[in-house]
Amino acid sequence: MTKLQSVLTEVCELDGTPVAANAPFGEIKGWDSMRAVTFQVELERLFGVDLSDTMIPANWTLDELAGVLQQKGVTSERLS
Amino acid sequence: MFAKILSTGCYLPARVVANEDLTQFPRPSIPLIAAKTGVEARRHAEESETTSDLALHAAKACVEKSGIDAAEIDGIILSTSTPDRLQPPTATRVQHLLGATRAFALDINAVCSGGIYGLHLADSLIRSGRHQKILVIGAEIYSRFLNPRDFSTYPYFGDGAGALLLGAADEPGVLYTDAGADGAGSELIRVPAGGTRLPWASMQNPDDRFFKMSGRAVYEFAVTKGSEITLAALEKCSLKPAEIRRFISHQANINIVNELAARIGVPEDAFFANLQKYGNTASASVFIALDELIASGGIARGDLAALVAFGGGLAWGTSIIRY
């Protein structure tokens, strides 16, 4: 399980099965606008990035999110 | 023998935390707090304040209004899910500092329903003829048990305390109380660590010290059970919803309060709400609301009020009172 999958599993209180990298967040069991914010705050803390002016959209996937984080300087090693 | 409410009191810590002060959350998410729950601000206790401190302030306000001496109180039932310590009971410190020297003192924990549970027990003890005056307190400091990074819990709770003094009477003031539970839902609201199931020493995930809640399932439970028990209470008392001066629900979420009004068949403003100012103060919320309502003249002597609470356990409680 990647770091992103692990955080998402924790925030959405999933049973441990990794979320598919291409699954839109809105289709994940337990995802809602509240948990989206918690997920975002956890990512900021974990990777030291500033996402404070945005909200993670429900149609994004883990792949797309990883791309955004990499643009903000998070290395692929840290995401794995 | 019956029980009636002699007086009420409440205490809210001085520190106001507005939604805009929650800077740990992304700026675009801040309007969601009020939109999803109605909460615009909450009070947070100072680091030096404890649950018993809040309870004591509320108790003093309540006893002072009654005009009785604290030494006349036979018992103190303190509802809290955020106690000073695992033991001794938080109520014992309140008993000592209040000067209620004759009173027994114990804590109860039915999470957000605890205040009504306390009322249910106190009413039963007075009706039994065994006790004359019982002080029921709901006091909580949730800010110490919330994960500051958890948007699904942190913004919605606040700290506070409410108290109610019940006394023996020839005429019924407390017309009806009831309490219930369904432990099948015990995982929906919880603080995972700190008890015998997961002692601190065995805790692997530091976040297990924080309060967790499955919001969607709890919402469904609250509106379904809350309306069911309120209607059942009215039926037991042969009352129609329109005869109730004000309904006071546990102050969890304005959408829950409004949905309860719809299901019971009364206008939204028949339900009192102050969660905008204080957030969800768990077992203190109904007593704080009742005290505010009485202080503002929203309920006068002789008026009927319906109280309803629901929450972790899962547990619920209801009462019909003639103030």
C-alpha cells in the first residue's frame, strides 16, 4: 500500500483493502466532504505542502493527487 | 411524590473559538462547517480548567437561583464522557467544592444522552421517596479529546456545563422520563484508547486517543430515534405536539434539529437551538439550552417542554416537563 492509500484508508476508516489508484474519491466508501478536508489536512502534515487554498474534488483519483503533490515538490519516493 | 425543577444553571468557558479561527483547515472548507451543521462558534476551556471546574460553575449558578443551601442537597449525579480522571468520580470534587456535604456523588456516562439519563435517575430517586433534592449536572470538555486535524469532528464540538436541581413536590413537574440504549451501535461513536480494551500502554496509533464518529450513521439514528421517542413521550402524557411550549433537542446539528421538527410535525422554531454559539456540548447541551431558554423567558413557570437527546452508545433519552 502506498503512503497515499494508507492515509486514505485511515481517514475513511476502510477495512484495509487498498483503494484503486484510478478510482474517483467520490466513489470510495466513507468519502464525503468532511473526510475530504481531513484527508487534505493529513497530506499537508505528512508531506509539508500547502494545500490551504484548494479543496480536493470528488472526481480526482489517487493518481491525479500524486501528480499534484509531485508538482509541489513531493518526490515519488516519499509517495510510495 | 413527584419531582419538579427547582432551578437551572449553566457555564460556558470564556474563550470563544469562531469558525474562522480554525486555521488548520483549508480556507475554502470553513463555510462548510456552518453549512453542514449550523455551528458558527464554540467555547474552549482554558488549559487550567477541568470538567469539574465547569460543572462547579454551573452547579453554583443553579443552586444560587434555587435559594437553598448546598448542604440540603441529597445527591449529585454528574454526567460526563470527558471526566477529570478515570477515577475518582468527577462529581466528588464538585460535591466538596460546592459544600454539598450531605450529598452522594457519582458520575454517569451515556455520552450525549447523559443529561437526560441523569434526569431520569434523579426523578426516579425522588419519586421513590428516598431523596428530596438531587442536583443533575452535564459537563464536558470535548476539546481535549478531539483530533485538531479531523474535520469531521473537531469543528462541531464545544465545552460547557449545565445543571438542574430537582426537588420533591406534591404536583408533577417532571411528567415523564425514559432512557434506552442499543449497544449494537457502540462502535459508531468512541474514543478507542484509554480504557481496558486499548490501554494507553498498548496504543500503536496516537490518534486512537481521540474521539471518532461515523457521522452519516449517527445522523440517521438521531433523526429516527429522536422523533420516535419524542412522539412516544407525548403519547404517554396524552399531549399533542402543539401543546408543548418549546422542544429542546440535544444540540448536535441544526439539520438534525430541523428534521426532528419536521418528523414531529411542528415548525422549526418550536425547537430551541443555541448550537450556533456553542457547538455540540454533548451531555451538557440540553441543560445549557434549557437554562438559556428559561433565562430569556422562552419558558415560564407552568409551561410544558419536551427534552430529547441521543448519541454514543448508542443511547437516547427523553423527558416531558412542566417547568
